[in-house]
Amino acid sequence: MSDLTANIAKANAYLARFKEGGVQNLIAGQSQPALAGASFENHSPVDEDFLCTVAQSGAEDIDAAARAAHDAFPAWRDMPAAKRKKILHKIADAIEARAEEIAFAECLDTGQPLRFMQKAALRGAENFRFFADRAPAARDGQSLPSPTLMNVTTRVPLGPVGVITPWNTPFMLSTWKIAPALAAGCTVVHKPAEFSPITARILAEIAHEAGLPEGVWNLVNGFGEEAGKALTEHKLIRAIAFVGESKTGSMIMRQGAESLKRVHFELGGKNPVIVFDDADLERALDAAIFMIYSLNGERCTSSSRLLLHRSIAGAFIDRLVARVNNIKVGHPLDPNTEIGPLIHKEHFDKVCSYFQIAQKDGATIAAGGKAPQGKGHYVQPTLFTNATPDMRIAQEEIFGPVLTTLTFESEEEALEVANGTDYGLTAYVWTQDITRAMRFTGALEAGMIWVNSENVRHLPTPFGGVKASGIGRDGGDWSFEFYMEQKHIGFALGAHKIPRLGA
Ligand code: NAD
């Protein structure tokens, strides 16, 4: 039996219970269908085969979950942090123990290749351990004495929060948002993406089996415009941590305005990788390819615009074309696959539409540009050349294995092109000139920048974007800043003069 056949058999065994029983909500520790009885079907991007039914929740399910989170909050908030830390480590242990199941489910549900998903579960466990270890110090504050008062600060958890996640690497992203919320002492209502519900369910089950009290973490499935919208509008929900498209972020801000929601947005990107002529071109090539063609190009931090110094552009593009044509597209459970099928027909159509847009606008398709015949949402890894910065392929987030190359003559021009989009999530700079690197990174409009490196995530560092790419930061203590409220308390040191009115 080949590796692929064996992996498919294993994945089907893991998913059999969902095929049979569907993906239900988990509210106050109880598995339940949507209260109105509605459900929708979830199909695999690999072959469009039926995977499972999913609870199609509405405002009444969100209300039940928000109330459960509200009721569970005081006890979770007041639980000694050392005990919360222990539970979060137990969740991490269980994620590691079920890493294969999580990876296989994620591959079939999202189309992401196994070579990347194998690490997704372990990264999820790491997120829980990182924030678990920080839980005991989360409430620490400062002492800021004045002549008359001993002023102290402390942080308190916000209360029940809503977490809304997208379909790209859904398992990892869910842990990334939920672990710090729980460590801070908040309770959670999670609305995962409708296109990829399975691993969110496994994760919530793991949390309960690890001893998380009922109601602390509630899972409500459904569509964005129904369940998602209701969550952003619910009065008991104090904040929304959202990962998804920029235009959805705007909608959520409007929806949450009435109840004055605090929001944290991790949104889209059109991230530049800028290669100067003095760079280590071998490493720059590897990194540029990795950052756009890994994870099916469905990653917010992908380097979707390649800016090349004109003198090196021709030779660099020749090598790029050869490598792109050599990338292996295939079944996500094949260990050799580098690009799997895109998540959904809708998204597949969107990505493919850019092949025509590129040609219509006058760019060249130097590699790929087609969808192979047959079942599944497969597209060829694609490279656009002869593009100009104002073209749609250089401005819009395509969110697939599609790279647009641009050229520049001077550092000033490179900066103008790099900053010339609505987005500002990440940027990647390749140069051996340290002075130029410092000058250039200082002027780049991006929340995260790597010099002579691909994106290497280090959990204590801030993660987030500027402009249309987001509001707020995750990582390190920044996550707690979002999920907690600063509180100031002033203690009088003596009988200072109090202004007397009406005396
Ligand atoms: P999306 O915005 O369509 O959906 C994300 C989530 O929002 C889903 O759960 C969806 O159901 C929900 N939603 C949709 N409409 C809603 C509404 N009106 N109210 C409340 N919830 C609503 O995004 P997607 O297509 O699932 O994901 C891809 C996008 O996510 C890309 O733009 C990508 O760049 C972005 N992303 C950003 C980061 C980051 O860290 N900046 C990370 C991953 C993905």
C-alpha cells in the first residue's frame, strides 16, 4: 500500500464519526445541534465528496453560548492562575497526543498538504504552553506612587469574548486566539469558518476532556452573516478577536458599534518581498518561493509581490520559473505534495479569475495560470511577470499560489512600490547592506518585517498589521493587553487636602 493510500484510509477512519453524526455545537459542555434544527453540508476540497453536516446556528444558539460563557466567567476568572495554567498544559498534552488525527482532518477539510499540517497541531500545542506559562503573571501591575497616593495598577480579564476564525490553517489560528483568552481569565464563544469546521470541534472536545469547566469555551458553528454577526452584536460579549478578510473586519466593526465592542483584527495582506542586487540571491529565491507557494498560498503573511532590483531581475525570474514549474501539486495526504487543492469552489473561482485579469491588464503568465482537469479545486502554481504596481494582480489579495513580480531601479522606487497598497501586514527585505536595511525597514509600512529571512514566528514578538491589514497585536504580553482591562487603584497615604464645596 502506498503512503497516500494508507493515509487516506487513516483519515477516513478519523473522520467517520463526523460523517455519521455531523459537527455539532458545544455549549455549556453539551453537544447539541443548532436550536432551530438547521444544518449545512461540508464537502472536501480534494474531490468535493461529502465530509459531514454542520450545525447551522443562528442568534438563539449564540445567545445560549454567550449566556453560558457569562455564567462560567466569575469562577474561571477567580480560579488560581496556577490551576488555570495546569489545565491549559493538559490541553497542550492532549493536542500533542492527537496530532495525527488533527493533521489528517485538517488536510481533508482544507486541502492543506500534510507536510505543513503535521506541524500545525504541534504549533497549536505550543501556543497553549506559551500562554499557560504566562497566566500567573498576567494580572501583575505597576506601583506609581504620588505624594498623596499609593497608585497601583492591575489587569483584570474582560469577560466573555467572541473568537471568529477563518479557514486557512484553522486549527493553528484557533489556538492562537483562544489560548491567550483563556490564560487571561476570559471565557470564550468560538465561531469557526463554515468551510473548515472539523478541527475546531476536535479542539473544543480536547479542552473539555482536559478538565476545562463547562461554559468556559463554547463552540458555535454556522455562517458569518448569521452566527458570526449575532456574536459580534451580543451584549454579553465584551470583545471580538477576529481573523479574516479586511472587508469582513469593516462589517464587524459596524456590527459591534452598537454594543461598543472592543475589536482585534488580523486581516488581509499583499506582502512585498524586496530583493536588492547585493542580496544572497540563492537564499532570497528559496524564501520567496516558500512564502508564496507553501500552505497553498492561502496565508495572510504570504509574499505575494516580488520586487526585484532591475539588474538581477532577468536571471532571478528564469530560475524562479524553473522552480515554480517543478512544484508538486497533488493530494494533500500525499507526503510529497507541495500544493494541495484550494479550500472551496468559490475561492477557487476567485483565484482563477486572476489569470484572465492578469492577461487583460497586460501582464505575462510566466508559469502556471491553469487549473488541471478533473475533480477537486486544484490550481497550478502561477507566476505573473511584466506587471506594473497599479495592476489588480499587484494590488489585490489573491490568497492562492500566485506570485506577481515587479521590478525597481532605486531604493526610493522600491519603497514607493512596497508601500503602495492598502495593506501592511508583513514585508521581507533581502540585502547585505545593513545601513540600507535599517533605513528601508524604518520606512516600510508593515506590522512585521524580516530581513534576509522568511517569516519565522517567535511567540514573544508582536504579530499584526497596519493599514487595512489589522488593528492590534498578538503574541507575548500584547495578547493579554487585548483580553484584559487595565485597572488603577489609588490609596490615600494620609489626610491630603480635599476641595470642600458647600462648606
Ligand atoms: P472571511 O472574512 O470571509 O471569514 C472569516 C470568518 O469571519 C469566518 O468564520 C466567517 O464565517 C466570519 N464572518 C464572515 N462574515 C461575517 C460577519 N458579517 N460577521 C461576523 N463574522 C463573519 O475570511 P476567510 O476567507 O475565511 O479567510 C481568509 C482571509 O483571512 C484572508 O483575507 C487572509 O489574509 C485573512 N487572514 C489574516 C490573518 C492575519 O493574521 N492577518 C491570518 C489568517 C488569515
